[in-house]
Amino acid sequence: MAFERHPTALVESDAIGDGTRIWAFVHVLAGAVIGRGCNVGDHCYIEAGAVIGDDVTIKNGVSIWDGVTIERGVFIGPNVTLTNDRRPRSRAPWTLSRTLIREGATIGANATVLPGLTIGAFSMVAAGAVVTRDVPPHALVIGNPARVEGVVCACGATVRGSSPQTCRDCGRDVEARHGVAGAIPFVDLGANVADLSPDVFEVLRRVVAAGRYILGPEVAAFEREFAAYCGVDGAVGLDSGTSALELALRALGIGPGDEGVTQANTFIATASGIRYTGATPVLADVDPVTYTLDPAALERAITPRTKAVIPVHLYGQPASMTAIGAVAAAHGLAVVEDACQAHGARYRDRIVGSFGDAAAFSFYPSKNLGAFGDAGAVVSRRPDVLERVRGLRDYGQTAKYEHAVVGYNRRLDELHAAVLRLKLGRLDAWNDRRREAAALYDAALPGVGVVPPRAAPDRTHVYHVYAIRVRDRDGLRAHLATLGIQTGIHYPVPVHLQPACADLGYRRGDFPVTEVLAAEELSLPMYPEISAEQVKRVVDAIGAFGGRL
Ligand SMILES: Cc1ncc(COP(=O)(O)O)c(C=O)c1O
């Protein structure tokens, strides 16, 4: 199925999804992206850089500029004004101001949205409103300047006045934050901070009082403690997991002309980390049960240029490290574990991070061990690798203002290290709680017709992501959203089909298991603080979707 367009429409973009209809006198510039099943009304103008998700309706006379991102299921009424220029009369160099319109939002006719704002998921901007600040999820905003005047219930009805109230259409209790009483977020970092309070504030006070912010005692202590936790010689604190992948590979001598094999079903950063060294990422498919690198596929992907394998402990489940280690040893390959999703996971009673020549961890806030911003680390049993990563993260400095190699600024901040030290003490308990929640899902889900994740018997999964498979994934996701249950998809477009990886030369069909996951994977709410009652509500909600699965 292709898209349809009126004979008067001028469509220069080739990124238009199937089933989309483009009406009279529309102009879509090359570089604009429009998803599947959209409707673009008469006289719309869609600029290069505009991104429009699936099932979006845009009525007549709307210009969607570069920097405007519209997520799936949004409705934009006639003659809505969006812009990307915060200071149109300024002589200063122009800078792009982005606008994000989240999933399911509705914007009424003739409304104006100032640049740089986010319109929250399932919110409603009333006709003629002038939006001057971010709109929270499920909020009803009215007027000039637009103010929150009510709540949009999960059923789509608007409820004026302050919450809690009962929706007259569906009888649900509605609340301001999520539009439905007791909404269940995908992750709940607020609950996590509450669990750490007041200790976390004391830790932040300690760092501020010490007045050291970069590579000080907190980083040194965290590196010691995290290395001990992973059972390795040392750790080097960095600014992100992506840096950890790149610097570990560089420290192992991987660079231009080399190839690093990783799995096609992973976050793009695994491939990016390989690319940043100048090497080429080579992809292989995943095992259909554990969704981690298939050792046989790895073997097939090896060429004379292959220098490293980067197995990903995906979703928190360790890869098949014995088989992968054997392939790597037979071909003389370095092993860099991508442990960014698997802090504390175990393979045959050995903790991840201790298998390879090095391992990369991310401490992105929502990870099992997360900082209050971007952060990461390399861990390794090899002192030579640790020393090289330490140099690369800090301008290649050997002593103050003496630079042995070209390095970078990729350092871990003291504030993050201090928070990570506090959280490291809770990591095992939090992982236990994730496993308890997973066990509740595991027990209940087969009865409602979806495929739950399977932890291989020789592995201790830490459920960074609780990934189910379901044929009508998008339908189930939309159904859960109407009940205030947030979900995720890991990952809707696999690495080999990303435009950013077009130069790698892969095609649809190259990695069948990965492609099934891209179409069917749905990540359910999962965090240590999720209650048994919340898990039951998610399961019941899936059950209610039932026959259509
Ligand atoms: C598998 C995987 N690899 C690498 C990364 C990159 O980590 P960061 O976001 O800290 O750069 C992530 C983060 O989401 C990840 O999930």
C-alpha cells in the first residue's frame, strides 16, 4: 500500500507512510517525514525537518515547520499556527526552536503554539488558544495566554475544573496528572527519589559543601565501589554509556578499517559507539528466546577485518557469554560487553561486566542504576585498558597540561558519582523488586494471550525492560494509553533500517528475529516501586483488550 495524493499536491519527500492521504494544494518538501495512516488537509505546507508520526490528522491551512515533531494519533485543527522562530525580528543569528506535540494531543482550530514548547500527551488545546508555556499531559488549556482549565479524561472527554472529579462520559475518576485516577507510568523516577529521600539530599549537600565538581573524591570512590561490585580490577567514570563503548573500543585498538560485530536489535548507541572509533558496525541477528546476540549469527558475520564483538545484555538479560567467548577466542576478537541495560545481571553466577576485555555501562536516569543526568563507566579486568580509557576521558592528560594522546572531555561529574554511590547500595534490592514484579507478570500474562519474556535458566535477568510480544502491538498500546497505562517500544525501527545506518547497506529481511521484535515488542511498566496491584491492573487491562490480540 502506498500513500495517496490529490493531483494538485506537490510531494517532494519520499518518507511518506502507507495509507497516508495528502489533499489539495499541499506542499511537502524533501526531508519531511510523515508516518502511516495520516490525513493532511488542503493547503498545508510541510517543511524539511518536520516529523509527523502515524495516524495524525492535520486539517487545512497548517504549516508544519522544521523542528516541529508530532507524535502518533495527534489531531491538529484548521489554521493552527506553529512556528520555529523564537525571535523573528532579531538580528542575532537564527536558531531553531523546536516544538513537540506528544501522542494523542488535540489542538483546536486557530490556536497558536509559541516555539520551543511541548504539548503533553492526550492534552487538548482549545480553539483559538495562544499557548505560551508547556501543556501538561491530559490538561485542557483555554484562552490567551492559555491556562489549564480542566482535565482530558482517558476516554477523550474534557472535564472542566480542578480534579479529582468524575468524567460524565465514562464515569472514571480523573486526576490532573494523567487524566485517569491511578495512572501507571512506564517508569517512575519520582517514586525512586522518594525512596532515597532524605539521604539523596544529604549526598548532594555533601558534594556542594566540598566544592569539588569534576574528578574528585566521589568519582574515585564510586569507581572503586562499582569495580568491586562488578568483580573487576577497575572502573573509569564517564559522561555516558555511549562514551564508554567508544572509549573501551579505542583503548583496545579498534579503529578505521576494523569491524565490530553487534546485534541488530539494540539501541542505536551500540552501533554509534563502534562507528565513533572509525570502525564499521557489522550486525547479526538475535536469539528468538533471549533476544540477545545469536552466537551462530555472530560466527557468520565474522570477516578478516573483524576485531571485536560487542554483545548486548539486552533488556537486562545477559547474552550467551560462554558461546560468544568461545567464538571470540577462536577468532582472536576483543569482547566489549554492552552492559548499559544490565547492572547487576548474572550469567551462570558471574556478574555482567566481568566477562569481556571491557564492559560499558550507562547510568542514564531511567537505568537500573541511574544518575541525575547522563553518566556512564567502563569496567575492565585489564589495567592497560583502564589506563588508556582514563587518559582518553580527560584530554589525554598524563599530568596537568601534558597530553600524551588526543583525548576528549568525557568525564563523570562528582554530583552524579555521589548519587550513584548511594544508589549502588540499593541496586540489588531494587533488582530483586523488579524480578518480583516480573514474576507476577510472568504468572499472569500467558493467560491473556501475549508472549512474556523468557529468562534463560542459567541467567539472572534484571528486567531493565519487561518486553512482551503481541501481534497487534500498536492496538494494545493505544488501548493501554486510554486507561492511563504508559508503555514503551524497544525498538520500533531496528538499527539496520535506520536512515542513519543506510550506508551500512542492510535491507529489510536481513535480520528476521529483530524485525519481528520491531513489529511486536511492547515494554510494560517496570520499576522497583511498582506494586502488585499496579501489575494486576496492567494485566487486567491487557486481558480486557483480549480477543483482538
Ligand atoms: C544497549 C544500550 N547501549 C548503549 C546505550 C547508551 O548509553 P547512554 O545513553 O548513557 O549514552 C544505551 C542507553 O540507552 C543502551 O540501552
